[in-house]
Amino acid sequence: MSKDLKKIGMVSLGCPKNTVDSEIVLGSLTDKGYSVTSDEGDADVIIVNTCGFIDSAKEESIDAILEMAEYKRKGNCQKLVVMGCLSQRYKDELLKEIPEIDYLVGAGDFKGVAEMIESKNGIKKSKVREPVFDFNENTHRVLTTPRYTAYVKIAEGCSNRCSFCIIPKIRGPFKSRNVDSIVREAEILSDKGVKELNLISQDTTMFGADTGLKNGLSELLKRLIKIDGVRWIRLLYCYPTFLNDDIIEIMKNEEKICKYLDLPLQHSHDDILKAMMRQEREGEIRDLIYKIRDAIPDIAIRTAFIVGFPGETDRHFEHLSSFVKEMKFEHLGVFTYSPEEGTKAAEIPNHVLEDVKNKRKDAIMEIQKRVSLEKNKKFIGTTQDVIVEETTGSDEFLISGRMQTQAPEIDGVVYIEKSEVRAGDILPVKITKAMEYDLIGEAVNKVSEYQRVKVKEL
């Protein structure tokens, strides 16, 4: 380790898959004797792990790079490293437009970061190559999530060819990890106190298909549920094509597997689905949702839609609006279409005006507010297991937690009143009030070890 560079600051943007990448980089650096600081002004080296998925994410990444570059002037920062998806896409542009960048590393090139930080004069400023996938259960991670929850990346890349998406070009084709490696990593996380595993990849239900493993995700889940310390296992980013009966059956019967499914659908109208180069059509999507709900009546389905895709007419949008009203998804996100350089969709004519896109997004979210409130009211009077999150606030503190049907960071929470609890505990909470996205409840049983907090009036 360089004597002059001791403290690392990390800014991690984008999805949880990026979070795992950042944690692996931090692990590789702490193994070499570096320390991690949350104060960028105190960091000798600042790393920005970028997202380059859509325009808003790119803008956020650029803003973060520029903000961190200021610490070379007013802080301790001696080296600014930029990595991730934006680096993979726009290497030359970034180095030209932001000269404060010392080193630029591509997506998933974890070893490259340490090599550059510890380099002497003469090393190239950039190291961007075909994405690699070179970590396993023995790779050290510094968890940036709360101690009781973690993301587990089970695959890298994507082999779908959605016309709007640049991810396959950035991350390469879908590559599953070895089942034994994932299980061992989960065991290590459990030994550290992790109770909730959130399985992530670009297409989680496709796990094992590239290696010839039949029912790969189901087989993985059967192994993971046997880990004693793990209480909840959540499935994120589940492309509908590979969501088969085996997966539904194990979700139905195994209490450790959260009754939660992240199922990005993107649209409901066949014209738009075809233009998006999605594999499913409306009828197949409906059949799948009904099958899931019939098998698991208490399941929470999260989905995401894109509005303003090229060629989306008022008729197509009204179809989507009606679909959202009818399907009543527990959780829903909406993105306005962003034309991405290098994708087929960017070449489609009849692009929708930005103000129309935004109005359509707002209209869908208004529908979802009513749906979500209706769904939440059904919890009033019931008792639900809740994992307690860290307390928040300054003068007064507020405890919040999440049910199995609420994923970290993206869904609503349960505020817990009149309770003495400890972050990370999973305990029964009686739901007393419902809001559009959040719930309020009171712990039924106190736990043996706790922290006292004063609950702010809502």
C-alpha cells in the first residue's frame, strides 16, 4: 500500500448489482491495508461506481464525479477513480471532458481498481475491457448494507435482447455462478449475522440456463433454505420467461422464501411489447400473474413499466392504464423511455414528446397510489413479521421495518410505534394504520436485547 494513500471513499450509484461490485472493490482494498471512510473530504482516494442505464442515471453519475472531483481541491483526495457502467460505455468521453479523473476502470473489473491505485508513473489512465466475472465465495466483501441484510449476485450479464436496453453490451452475456459458490457465500454471510438474502442478477429466473442446469433457481433455493441463520430469501429481477412451476411451488411451500416477486413487465400492449422485443405477450403475462396469485394468494408482486416508448399512442397508454387498474400490483415503478445510444429502440421513429411521457408516468403513479392504499388497508388488524431497520432521526427517533412483502430501499416500510426493539430483529408487529405506501404498527412482543427510542408522531 502506498504510504500516502490510506483512506478510501466510495460513492456507489445505480442498482444493487453495482452495490455488490462496490463491496468487492472495498474488500480487495481493505485486504491490502486501506481503510474505508464515509467522509469524502477525509478520503485520500475516492472511487465513483457509476450507472449508465438511462439518461437520468448517467446524469446522476456525471454529477457525482464532478462533485467528488472538487475534493481534489478542497479535501485530501489525491486520486479519483471512476468505474462501472458509465466507464464501460464512455471511456474516451469521460477522460476528455473530466480531466480530474485519474483512473477509469470498466464494469466489474474489481482487481483493476487496486492495480491502478497502487500504480506508479507510466500506467495507462484507463482499463476498460470485456466485462469479467472473477469473484467467488472467497472474495472479500465489505458490506455496505445493514448487518442483517445483504445482496447476493448469482449471475452477471444478460442474454435477453430487449430493444431499449444497453446492459448486454455493457455487461456481456448472461453468466451464472456456481451453485456451491453461492451457497458457501450465503453461509459466510449468515455466520456474520445476515438474516435476509436478496438474490440479484440481470435475469434471476434464468439462473443455470446458460450452464445446462435444469431448474437452476429452484435447485439453488433448495440449498439456501437449509442455512440455519438465514430467515428470509428474496427474489429480485425475475424475467417472466423462465418463471416456471418449480419456482412458484417452492415459493409457495417454503416459509423462508419471501412471498415477494420482482417481475419487470415493461408494458401490457402487444404492439409495444413486440417493439420492445420482449418475449411475452399480454395473454401470457395475464396467465402468469393469475397462476402466481392462485398458487400464492398472499404474494406481493412488484413490477416496472416504461411509458413513452417510441410509437406508444394514447390507445396503447390507455391499455396500460387499464391493465394496472385490473392487475392491482402491490408495488409498481414507472420509467419514462430514454433513448439509449446503440440500442434498436433508439432507431425507431415516432418518439413521444417528453411532456407527454411525464404526464403518462404521473397518471400511472396516481392509479398506483390508490391501488397501494387499498392493498395496505387490508393489513390493518393483522399481525405481520417485520425485520427492524436502523432507527432514523435526530432529536426524535423513529423505528421502521419491513415485512416480507417489502424489499429494501425500493418499497414502503412499517413504522413501529411504542416499541423497544433492536435493528435486525424479526418480530411480530400488529398493523394499526395504513398509508399510500407505508404502514404503521405496534410490536406484539418485546425482544430480550433492545434499544430505547422515542417515536415521532406521524
